[in-house]
Amino acid sequence: MGGIIMNRGKVVIVGAGMVGTSIAYSIMNQSICGEIIIIDINEKKAEGEALDMTHAMEFMNYKTIIKSGKYEDCKDADVIIITASVPMNSTLTDRMALLEKNKSVMKSIVESIMAVGFNGILLVVSNPVDVMTYYAWKLSGLPKEKVIGSGTTLDSARLHYYIARTVDVSPSSVYAFVIGEHGDSEMVAWSTATIGGKDIDNVFKDNKSRIGENPYERFLTEAKNAGWDIFARKGNTSYGIAASVTGILKSILYDENKVYPVSVYLDGEYGVSDVYVSVPTIINNEGAKEIVELHLTSEENEKFKNSCQLLKNKCKEFLQ
């Protein structure tokens, strides 16, 4: 007797904070994989979180094995999701302020993972995610396709929400990408955006009475500030990032070839090299299968390259 056991993949989550545990619960609730291992420097916290989720298994469609573990468990994992980070506080207004503090945390984690012979896919969520993903890639020695950052996937979902709420459609009918840095210099590739197949410029023009004049900056600002607004109210953001990471993970484990704006290594795409930054990317069981090069306007291209240069400067300074 008992639930059907899923056998599709083993996932390790490093970090048992609100983000890591929300991701674990989201994965379990959607029956994405067969086994989830939670690792944290606070072993008792990881044990407690795993046990709490195990008690919910009776009410799930499928039985997922979920338990706490150690880095030895990483050896045969298909995907490792890194969420560990130093705690944020209410005065922090820039993800880059986490950079130096998280450097030693990321170094310890990645070195511990690779020491046991891991050869799967690394999915980095820790902020500032673009720089942390670049650093994880450098430390791991894994192919660039196998190291991915969660990037602007959630930022794009937030953008869809704010546009959809105003236009009164489903967010899934809005097709628009936030690209560039996951942070202050991020931008929207408006020239490629559509709603229900109609280009977004014409949607905005035809619906001025409910959208207002020139809503582009307003929507970007809402999407960009959403995380900070939530943080100011509840002290963390967890459910949105958990759902977006689960979506990326599902595309990896189920070989879905879905397109997500994740942080990936550019090696000449968009005329940019040697930086991790968010662009639409086909995700499957190879990891970052293929980068989608959008045809940006000259103004968009300049903004995007400025965002990339900012990240390159940060990485150079960070790795000195």
C-alpha cells in the first residue's frame, strides 16, 4: 500500500532557509522528481524540514522520498539547487551588497559538491544570482551548459502579472522577457513582446483608457520592485521563486525544451562574451541547450550591453 513512487530524478537542495524549503515543498507538491535531499550547515534544521514535509506525503498524488543529507548525497544527483546565502536584512536595498558575504559560502558549497564527483546540472538561486552563477561555474569546472542561474525568470513572471492584471487577460497569455542583470539594470525586450499574438505596442495603443500613456517604465518598475515590496512586508520572498525554480527544474528533468529567461554564460551571443546574464534559453536535460537571440532594437541592445558590462565589472572586481 502507499502512494506511487516517482523515479524521475534525484534533486539536492543546498540551503534549508525559506527559499530552499519552499522550493522543496513546491517540487514535492508537483511530484516533479523521485527523491529530494536537503543539505544545510544547520543539520537539525534540515532534518526538521524534511520530516515535516514527509508527514504531508499522505496527501500528495505521488510519493517523493525527501530527507536531509550530506554532500556525499550529491554524487549521483541529477540537479543540485543552491539557495544558501547569508541572511538579508531590512536595510538592504541592493542584491550586490550580498556579494562579498556570499563568496565564501558559495566557495565552500561548490567545492564540497565537486569533491564527491558530481557531474549533473547546477541551478544557482543565491543572490546576486548572475555573479554567484559565474563564480559557481568557475569553481566547478563543469561545462557552461550545466551551470544555470534562476536569473530573471521570476522577474518576467511578475511583469506578466502586472500587465495581465491591467489588460485583464491570463498572465500565460503575456509573452515578454525581462533580460539582463537580475537587479537594477534589468530591462524588458519590449520590441519582442506580445499578448495573445498581438504585439504589445498595439495592445497598449488600443487600450489607452485602461492602461494609460507610456506604461512601459511603470510595468518594468513594478516588476523590478516587487521583490523588495514583498520583503518589506514579510521579511522574505519565497513562493514566487520556488514556483519559478520548479518550472526550470521540470524542464530539465522532463526534457521539455521550454524557454526561460535564465542566467547563462554568453560566448559571443548578443555580441557579448564571458558573462552570466539572463536571456531566453531553451532548457532540457542537457541544461542550457540553446540560447535564443532576440532581435533587439538598437536602444534595447545598448541597454542590454550596459547591463552585461556592469556584471562583467562586478565579476572582475569580485574575482580579484
